[in-house]
Amino acid sequence: MEGFNIRAPKGQRKNKRLGRGVGSGHGKTAGKGHKGQKARAGGGVRLGFEGGQMPLFRRIARRGFSNYPFKKEFQVVNVSDLNRFADGDVVNLKSLQAHGLARKKGVAVKILSSGELTKKVVVEGARVSASARQKIVAVGGEVRDIPDGQGAKVDEAK
């Protein structure tokens, strides 16, 4: 191996060494330009500052109600994904995790009707849409409901 063939490892971070002479490429003003508030030690402005002009986040009216903090998040599993299981298998949170279909911790699972199902499976511990329920039952499978408010979540399955 020759010295000119050596490369840094993939993903290595290089430190930008500032103020080490003009030849370094980061000498003299050390990448801060000439004078001004952002060139000074400790200088700079806070996030959203617009030079004294009324900032955008204060100009926009805040009215009404947002349901965003209360939204329910689900991990989606399609009916076609249930073909990974054998006939008669019980599909619950642990088995979905084992097959890599439910990866997010603390997020409930919902089975939707996208695709076709060929296996008879028993689904329990997950929300199931009405059309997905029809497909599961039509093949000879079964859906065991969970009480509302007990949206089974992945971390509870461990």
C-alpha cells in the first residue's frame, strides 16, 4: 500500500481546524467573513429573529383548535402481509414483531384490507378495519376483538 492510496474510513468526520493560517483554507477570518454581528465572539441571533422586524411566527394568527397532540398513530399491516403465517396461526403483537411487521415500540397495530389473503389465521390484539375483517373471515379465519381503549401496543407484547 502506498501513501497516496490511503483513504479515510467511510463515514469519518473531519474536523475543520479554523484560524491556522491562510494556507489551511480556513485562516484569517476563519470562515466568518468580515465584521458584523455573526463574526463576533458570542455573536449571532436567536432562532426566528428577523433583524427587529416582527418575526413570522408572531405575525401569523393563532386561532382555533388543533387535534394534533391527541392523534392516534397506528402501524399499518396489510392483509396480504398475513400470508407469511401458516394456516391456523395466531397473529398477535409478538408474532407480528417476530415477522418484522410491527417494529415501532409503543404504537398500536391496525390491519388494513390491502391485498389478498390465502391463509386461515386468527387475529387478536390488533385493530382490524371492517373490510379487512371481511377478508379474514371469508377465507375461514377469525378476528378476536380487543376492548376499545386497550389499543394493544408493541412494547406491551414483550
